[in-house]
Amino acid sequence: MYSLSELHAQLGAFRAKLAEATEHTNRAVELLDEARETIVTAHEAAQSWLPPELAIATERLRQDTDRLRAADDLVSGYQARL
């Protein structure tokens, strides 16, 4: 069983990992956006084509970002009530 201060420390560490995961997910979205721009620019003279997987990956990463944010909000609320 954790003491209150230990629980706060554990929750703080967990929230730090959530923030780190969110940063990585946001960077992945940025890289996919850059890939999309590169594909479109490279095919500017021709009919541009984007692989359907690109849109799917981007949407899933955005959903992951939303989930991470929601988890952080829940943990933050729980921590505030302690």
C-alpha cells in the first residue's frame, strides 16, 4: 500500500509518461503530414496519389492523442481529489 505522498509521486510519474507518449504521437502526426506534402509535391505535375494507409495512420494517431489526453485528464482529476 502506498502512502499519499508515494501515490502522488507515482501518479506524477505516470502523467510524465503520458506527456512523453503524447509528444511522440504528435511528432508522428507531423511526420505523416510532411510525408503527405512530399508525396503531393513530388507528383504535382502528375495526378497526385496518396496511399489510403496514410490517412488511416493519421486518423489513428489523432485518436491516440485524444485518448492520451483523456487519460491525463482522468489521472489529473484523480490526483487533485487525493
